[in-house]
Amino acid sequence: MMRIKISAILILISLLSVSCSNNDNDKKADYKNLNLTILLDLSDRISSVKNPEQKEKDIKIVSFIIDSYKNFLAQKGVVNSEDKIKVIFYPSINNEVYQSVADSLNIDFAQLDFPHRKKLFGKISDLFTARLTQLYSIASKAKVYEGSDLFNYFKHRVVDDCIINDSNYINILAILTDGYIYDKNNQFNSGNRFSYIAPEAEHVKYFRKLNNWENVFNSEDYGLITIDNDLSKLNIIVAELNPVSNSPKDFDIMKLYWLKWFEEQKVKKNNYKILKTDLTSINKNLIRNYFEKILSR
């Protein structure tokens, strides 16, 4: 009789153990993870001579993004985090400091044990601020700016860099740029489709002169050259489009180019947001609201 009771108890413990294990797995499956990529436009938009305030603005915008990232992790608990975050720039710059910053800001919580996750979570805001300050102190004083080749980034890298094909991951790409897409070695067109948007580009100047430019844009199929990407699993926020001071109309022109380009790459309309340069407090709320909307789905 004693043996029967012991066997019954062992079976019960085994069943409870399996049940708890299944509950833990189900609970873990309920958590989404964030795969966040921050793409920096290190063109002359950050020049300390041309735009001395841009350095601090960029660092502040990234801090808003990190705040949203931390809020998301805090809600589910850092112990459950398999989230990823990285900072990149394109094209790659052969500079030891640039690469060191990029390496130190490429973080995968899944590769860390819990004590290290908790420690990193506590200092991640300070880490990003310190490392980006170091990066911008050099980048903002560069003697030559080649441009930021966003066109080729989307053509060659965005899918591999920014999309994890796993339903447990939410993919977000945050781009810090003035909205002009330019690289001195990458300027071509096919009809009314272009690889670049620049203040002195003829197609941009053409629209500045027209009152009905949006109708012309659509009827004559203007836009950026279509890239055969499927970005339906990618969410994108672009901050902060900054038109040249003598042509504020450029914001609407650039925005239409960007929107059409995203939609042709199958980015869903509810998944992207384009911000204009504005008061820090205004864009702080817009960035926070965007992340809350995407991460609450």
C-alpha cells in the first residue's frame, strides 16, 4: 500500500511539473520582442558649421526612442526580454570610433543572462547618450561629407538588417534624417523616377514652381525608383524632415516621395510615421505615441 501511495504522489508531482512547464512556455509565448534598428544620416545635416544644433537634437531624439524601448521592456519584465537594438549608418565608415560606437550599441538581450540583462537595462539610456555624444563630436566636425546613401541602404540592406521573420518579434526601423536622399556617387533616374532627393535637384525645383504639383506628381508618376522589397513586416518612423530654410515647401515634396516609396515597398499605411523638424516637446510626444501604437497591437 505504501508503494502505491508513493507512486501516486510521484505521478502527481510529474503531472504538476509538466503543467507548470507548459504554463511557463505559454506565458513566454505571450510576450512580444522588439527588434529595433536606429539608422543615422551622418551627412552634412549634422555639420557643426551648417547645423550646430543638430547634434543635440539627434541625441535627444534617440533618447526618446530609448525611453519607449525601456517602457516596453519594463512592462513585460526584463527577465523575459529577448529584444534587440542596434545603431547603424550607411555606407559604413572606415573609422575606428564609428565602428566602436556601432559595436557597443548593437545589443541582443537574448544573449545575456538575467543579472547582465538587468544591469544593462539600468544603464542603457546613459550608454546610448555617452556613445552617441562621442560619435557626433567627431562626425559633426568632418571635413568632407559624402552623404547618406539611404537609397542603396533600402536596395541592399534593409530586409536583412531590420526584419526578423518571427511572429514573436516586432520590427521597427527609426531613421534620423533631414529627408533629402543624396550620395554623390549615386545619382541617376529612369524617367520621372530618381535615386535621390536634393535641394538643388531639378525635379525638386520643378515642383517648387507649381501650384498643382501634387497632381503632376501623381499623374506623371514621379517618385523614387521602385525597389522590389517586401517590407510588410517592418514599421518605420522617420525623424525629422528638415526642408532648406528658403523652401519650406520641400517638406511636403519630400514627404510625398517618401510615402510613395514606402508603400511601393509594401510598408503598411498604419506602420509608418514621418515627422517634420519641430519643438522637442512636440516630437517627443509623437515618437512616444507612435511606439505605443505599434507595440500595443
